[in-house]
Amino acid sequence: MDKEQALKETNEIFVDMFDDEDIVLSYETTAEDVEEWDSLTHIQLVVAIEKHFKVRFTSKEIQSWQNVGEMLDCILTK
Amino acid sequence: MKNFTQLKKNLKKDFDAFKKIRVAVLGDTATQFLVQAIRGYGYEESMDLEIFEAEFNQIERQILDPSSELYEFKPEVVILFQSSHKLLGKYNKKKDGHGTFAADQLEHLNNLLDNLGNQLNAKVICYNFPEIDDAVYGSYANQIGSSFLYQLRSLNIKLMELAEDRNNLFICDMSSIQNRIGKERLFQASIYVNTEMVLSIDALPEVAAKTVSIIGAFQGKMNKCLIIDLDNTMWGGVIGDDGIENIQIGGLGIGKAFTEFQYWFRKLKNRGIILAICSKNTESVALEPFEKHPDMVIRKDDIAVFVANWENKADNIRYIQEILNIGFDSMVFLDDNPFERNIVRENIPGITVPELPEDPAEYLEYLYGLNLFETISYSGADEKRTKQYQVEAQRNQVKKQYVNEEEFLKSLEMISVVEPFNKFNTPRVAQLSQRSNQFNLRTVRYTEADVERMSQSDDFHTFTFTLEDKFGDNGLICVIILKKENEESLFIDTWFMSCRVLKRGMENFVLNTLVEYAREKGFKYLQGEYIPTAKNEMVRDHYRNLGFKEQDGRWILETASYQNNTTFVQANMKIYG
């Protein structure tokens, strides 16, 4: 899978989780850009993304990403 | 079960119509998600749970300080969530006294409950501890009184004993959730390390459901009655077709699954759940196993209301409800047939209809997981309940009130494909010919070779009927073979139908089709015959009911004067020249 495709699929996960059709993610999107994306919902997102892409993140990785792009890179290394 | 994201979406919905219940949650780990899941699950159960969530790790402060937010909030229910991980942490820090760790913990809890009880008249729900095996001693931990595993299990037992003594204490069995879904699903280490939450996202709905069902029971939301279908639910096979010696129960076939199922029913009955039967069968046939089969666990005496007939099940359940006089929302209906489940679900609001797995071997484990019979009290008197209802059932011989049958049939949107025998349906026709016993007018059996022969012959006119409705396709369910007697007359050599589709007006549709066909081919008469067997009593008056006239042991219908019988089945005719 390429990064663009991963972004598209991740976008859908966000839309579903936050119940907000207007969310458009880019590689540069950070938690500050999405309303309701706080440390708690972050965990919910992580679990949903793990499930969708059938990957498991380490606890360190979960804390390390600065933006969506870095998270996608992490998925693609798995 | 809804997942956590779905439960969270419930939070935005309108709770106004629901009863408000004030609930406090105190935990020694992060409980934000659990609180959301509990409130969200409350919506599913029509409860507006107003939740006060104490700050993280404040169990003691909230309970011991009389001026705390907890007491200001005045909850009716207090949920105490002490986690196994924190328990392990406390155990790890101890330098000695590991052998009395559980006893010390219990005393601490008891002390907290005393304090709480002095300030509040609230019910307390306390989670027990899912096991963590720290693997320090291996299995030998079972023999070391001071091992963590030993102490944790001991604490769970002590909690049960404490709850037996304290009227206001109820244990929510988190440990049994872990047993069922597995530790890997209950707990996700990466989340715990990042957030101090010990429950994984997947486990939240499970824990919320179990918790809310106890709160529901406080409000009187409890299932009191279990209504059970017979064929392929109470036993394997179809009693009307297979006969008492061939139904699967006990040693025969997959009978073990049904035997265990029946033991479960009996335990429920002994604890006060009312058992009722709702089955599409002839009553005398349906009763036989209960009276005569040596391997049946459930006997007639165990059943409060026994309904076996050919009416629709929604009406029969209404009848059962009239006798028992309890709410539909306290009834559970078990049936292997998805069609019947849907009918009941659509027509009886509030009733619980579990979507049973296809394989009867899985019924029990599946139902265990649904936790259908939560309660908050038990008394020996519950056992006598069945007897009272049996008496009531005898008294109550009122004529049953049916829903408007026509409306019901119309709503099904039934479609039947009518086809002559062909190479695709030949195996099914032969199979049904071997198996149909009840709705079978002459019970002449045909093999595949016979079927093929008749489909080639000019003397035979063959028909197969399927029945599909908005709930699904029943497949090929009726077979007719007409034999040319002479230039004027067609003899109905074969008419059999699957009992699954009784009471749907299928007979009328079939006859309309036959008459139309006969007229087109220039035949003046249809002739039918009923040959009685031990099993086909139900169709004795079949031809009379359809308007045939008796003459010399046969039933005659004049095609010219025939008026179509009412039917709500739509035809989809194929390949009739």
C-alpha cells in the first residue's frame, strides 16, 4: 500500500470516529487541527487504525508521532 | 453488541424520555472511556445514567471525606472499579505479609463500604478482579498461599462472601468477562502504559453491558420468562417428520448439544425463570417427547405454558403473555428459524430474540455471553412459580385474539417461483418426496429417477413452488404432480408441502395456479385423494377446505365454476407453454 492510499483510509476512520464528514486529513495534520482529537480520543484512533491496517503499534510509537504523515510512515513500516 | 465508537455516538442522542439514574464511578485507574461506554450503553437500555466521575485514583478520598463531591452528588448507585493491575502494584510494594494480602484488602474495602453506608443509601457495584498470573511460581502458585495468583483468587472468593452478607453490595463479574473474551481482548498493554486505562477499547462495551444490566435489574428490568421453540431448538430434527425415535437428544446424532441445552433450561426454571413453549406443531405430536422420550431433561411439569399449533408465533406469544401477565420486555424467545425470529421481533416490541448461531453446538456458549438473566435477588420461593402459572394457563382458556391475518400476510410480500421439474430442482424434489410426512396428501415416495421420468412424460404435469418473502427465501417448498386421467380430468397424484410455510395462504395460491393451468389445457376437473398415514392427520380436510366435493372416495373440483381463493402470494411463472 502507498502512503496516499493509507491517508485516504485513515481519513475514513477519522470521519467515522468523530462523526464529522468534513474532516480532510493531510500529512501535516496534527491533533490541534481536529476538534475533539485529544489524548483520549487519540487512543481510540490508534486502536481503530491498528484494527483497520492489522498492525500493532508499540507504546513508544503511539507517543512519538508529530503529525498524520509520521503516523502513516509508521504504519507502512509494519 | 455495539462497539465503543457506536456507544459513544449514543451520547449525542436524546435521553429525555428515559428515567434518570444518578451514578458515581470511582476508580483507581483512568475511567473516562468506561464512563462514556456505560452512559452510552444506558441509552441502549433506555436509561439516562447521570454519571459523576471522580478524579483519577480518589476512591478513598471521596468515600472517607464527608464533604466530598461524591456525597454532594448523592448517587443512587456507586460503581467501584479497583483494577487487578493496581492490586498487583500494591502486592509488589509489600515487603511482607503477602499471605494475608487478600484479607487485608477485603478489610479495607469493608471499611470503605461502612463509611459509604453511613453517608449514603446507595447500592454499590464492585468489579471483581480478572486474573493476572505473574508466573513467579508457575503452576506451583496454586500451592503457595502467599503467591499473587493465590491471593487474587482468594480475594475474589472473599468478595463473593462479603456480597452475600452486605445487602447493598453487588459484584460485577469482570473476571468472567476475561474468561470469556480472553485477557488479550480485555487488556491492551500499550494503552495501559500510555493512559492508565486497563480496559481495551474492545472490552469496554462488554464491561458496560454487564454493569448496566445490574443497574437495570435495580430498576426491575429483568427477564422472567424464556419461550422456547421445539424442532431444532429443544431437540435436533423435526418431531412431526422424524418421529419420536429419531429426534436428536441424548446419545443420538448431535443430541448431546440439546441435552446440555435442556439442563440449562432446567437450572433457569429452578431459579424462577418461567419456561414456555411456542412451536409450530400438532400439539399431541409435540407433547410426545416430553411424556415418553427417556432422554428428555425438560418434562411437561417444567413448562408453565405449552403452545403448539400452526398459528403465527407472534400471536402465540401474545397468548402466552396474557396468561403470564408479565411485560414483553421481560421475555426471551429462542428459535432456530430466522424467519420466526424476525416475525416475533417485528411484531412484539420489547421482547429479546437472540440471533442464535447456526450450529446448535454453539447455542449455549453464545447465550452465556449474552447474560440474559441478570438478577439482584433470589429466594427459594422462585421455584414454585411455574406451578402457579400452569394453573393460570388451565383457567385461561380464552379464545386467542389474532392480529389481522390479512394485514400480516400482505406485509410479508411473498413471491413464489413456479416451475416444472427440471434437472436443477430434481434432487430437491426427490429429497422432499422422501422426507415430507405431515403435509403430504398421498405420501407416495419418488426417487430422482422417477422424477426425471415424469418430467419427460406427456401424461404428467409437474409443478414446483418456491416461497420468498421480505425476510428471506425458503427455497423450494411445495411439489405437485398432476396425472392425466382422461381428456377431461387431471388427478392430483402428489401434493406435499413443507410445514415451514403453513398458514401463509400457500395452499390457495397453489390451487389457483393448478386450476388456471387445467383450464388452459382444456381439463374440466381436478381430482384429489387423501390417503391417511400416522403423520398426515393435519391435511385430512385439505380438499374439503379448498372447496372440493367428495365423490366415491375422491375429491372433485370443477374448473369452470372455480373462483380464485384469496392469496397474498405473487406468482413468478417460468416455462409453461
